[in-house]
Amino acid sequence: MNPEYIQLFIIISLSFPFLIPFLKKTSRLILTAQLFFGIIFLLFAFFHQQAFPIQSTFGDWKLFRGIEIIFSDNSLIFLLTTYIVFFAVVIVSFSKKWEWKFYFLLSLLLTDITCLFVANDLFNIYVILELLSLLSYLLISIELKKRQIWSSLKYMILGAVGFNLYLIGTSIIYGEVGTLNLTLLASVNYRNDFAMMMIMIPLLIKSEVFFFSMWVPSAQTESENCISTILSAVIVNAGLFHLLRITNTLNSPNIVLFLLLVGLATAFFGAVLSVFQKDIKMILAFSTMSHVGWVLIALAGNGAGYACSHSVYKTILFLCVGYYYQLYQSKNGKNQSKPVPISLYLAFLVGFLSFLGMPFFIGSNFKYAILLNSNQIISNFLKIISMISIFAMSRILFLLKPQKKFFLIPTYDFSLMILAALSIIIGVINTLNYFSIRLIIEGIIFLLVGIVFYRLLQKRIYLLYPYKLFKLSSSLALYSIIIGIIISLSVIKIPLF
């Protein structure tokens, strides 16, 4: 595969958003065309994987001075996942009248993420992430509701703190090595854990990690459903992708251990906090946080595959919740079960079983591999977390009751059926490689235990959202403590762990 094709793909992708202001009436069509163009190119790349990784420098500059892009296996699967999620979200968005500005922001966001997944220079990654953040702020507050605006401002302030630290890290690296290119940094075996930690903080903020992403619950709950889906299924991957790339390129045992501990804490607290929520979008937001923990635990192994499969089934779950909200204008998980179309109920079951990690559903093989490759203590800990997550998700499951009508809102029905079919097809293909009766029995036991505990304890659980923990002042104080610990350990020359 010719490296110039990758450059051409990036350049053409950059042109789509800027057509929309001149052709406002066709904004939907332009974004749809951008999606089809991207999917066709990525399918073409899929059949030429033997050439990966493809490295290219714009303008034929030497590596030391030029802007390098790398198109790898991880770039491909993250981009394919992104385009699939955007396709489903854009179809759903047709059910509501949006101004051209909405599609312009989505188109620009899609282009920005496309550039992000091939970037290989720390400064270019910074610029792309800053634009990604700006677009996220605008999309969260797109409906100009007070809660949305405040959630957006909170995200912006926390993000600004993180990106200032990122610049400190890049300044240290450039001063010591004279380059920010990850390929060159790997070739000189660069090691400065403090500088790399400064760079990783904004990536952890983007990734919805518990200690760093205190913006998550309000932003995902208050924003419009299409935007909530993108935040959970796409923006999270923006941080995880480069955490994966940096840890693989600059191998540091301290940083790997740090991410493992943060991942365990994130998986646990995300699952536990999801149990105590009555807002069904809040349950999904905290469950995303929990599954980010799983990805961090397996970052160097099956983390990439699990992150992408999580994006697909979490899109299903968020769209199902959005569908339910369209019907009843409610996000209250304490309501009595209400009738929903069969398409919604079946799609939610597919997303729920994928979330569980049941064989023959997307992501099950990656979840099984994470459990298999972890030591016994971590594996058992993650199994307990899985049952806690099932307990929380059961609140949404028992809120839905299938009715006789199969379809109701065509845009939602079409997107959900496509994603559900894709989840099953990919799940079946992947499951054939490791299938065993024991895994099905184990999955069924986890499911039954989680549901039984929910049925027994649902009325005894005191539902509470920990507002004080997620206040802006509390978040900034927590950042200060973490950063202070990192700086102190660095100054007195003690390893991070």
C-alpha cells in the first residue's frame, strides 16, 4: 500500500468540513459522504494489512524535521470503530432537525480524530487534542441549556489544567533530546518518567479515568444523546489510543505499573458508583469509566481490541437509552417497566450481553483474554467487578418491556439493528477461535448472580450521586495532590513505585 494514499486520505478528509459553511443545506449529505469515503478507504486498507505499519512524512522532509504519520493495525481498528459509531449517530440525528453548525462540528470532529489516530509527534498530538477538546466543549453545550453549558465549562477547566502539564512534559523532552517524534524517541531509548507522566495526565483526562475525569458524569448525562454516545464511544478512545502508543514506544516499568494501579481503581469505582445511580445515562457513564479500567489493565495486550469492541456495544446501549428517552422523556431508572419496540429491546439485549462478555457477542474474546492473561488475584477481582456492573445494568434491563410493535422510530431502529447485527457477526467470528462450554456456563452464572442480587437488593440500595466528589473544586484539589506526589517522587529521585 502506497504511503501517499494515507496522505491523500488525510488531505481529502480535511476538506469535507469546510464545504459545509458554503453548502449549508446539504450539510447532512456532506457528512454522510465523508463517512462513506472514510469507510471505503479503511476497508481498502483492511485488505492491505500486510504492508502495516505504513510510515510517511509530509513534503518528503527528513524524519527529524518533518511531520510523520504512522498507519498501523491499531490505527485501522480505532478508525474503523470511529467511523462505524459516527455512521450510527448521524443516522439517528436525522430524527431531529439540526442546524448546519451541528453537522459542521461533527464533520470537523471526525476529521480531527482521523488525524489523531495517525499522528506520531507529541506536539502535533497536542494540537489535535486541543482542537478535539474545543469541539467537545461546543458539542456538549450545543442545545445551550444551563446544565450543558456548566458541564462544558467544567470539562474545559479540567482539560486546560491537563494540557498545561502536557506542554511542560513536551518542553522537558524537547530540551533533553531535541525532538518530539515518537519513532526517534524510541530509537534513542528515551526514559524520563516525570516528563512522560506530565504528558499522560491530559490523556487520562480524555480517557475517563476515575481520578482524572471528574467531568464525565455531568457531561455525558446532560448532553444530547448523540453527543453522549460520541463522548463515551469515541472521545474516550482518543486518550486510550495514545496511552497505548506511548507505553508501547517508550517502555517504562514505572508507567506501566502506574497505569495498572489506576486501571484497577477505575474499574472498581466506576462499577460501584454505577450501582447507586437512578439516572440511566449516569449508569452508562460510570460503566464506561469502569471498562476504561479494564483497558488500562490490559493496555499492552488486548487493550486496543477491548477498547474498540466497548465502543460498539456502548454505542448500542447509549442509543437504546436515547430511544427510551424519545418515547417517555425520562431517564429515571426507578420507574416501572414501560413498553418499548421489540427492536429496542433486542438491541439492548445484544449490548447487555456484549457488556457482560458472553461468548458469541463482540468483545467477549478480548475480555476472556484479559482475565486469562492477568494473575489470579487481578482476574478474580475483575470477575467481582463484572458482577457489580451486571447488577447496575440490570436497572435499565428491567425498565424495558417489549411490546408487539417491532419498529417505531426508523432512524433509531435502523442504526440499532445494524450495530446489533455487526456485534453478533464479529462476536461469532472471534468466539470460534477460543470457544468452550465452560465460558458459556461461566457467563450464564455471572449473569444470573448479578440479576438475582439486583432483584433481592434493588429496594435496599440507597441511590446517591456523590456531588461533592465530582465538584470542580474537589477535582482540582485531587489533581493537585496527584501532581504533587509525582513531582515529589521525581525531585527526591525515588522511582514512582
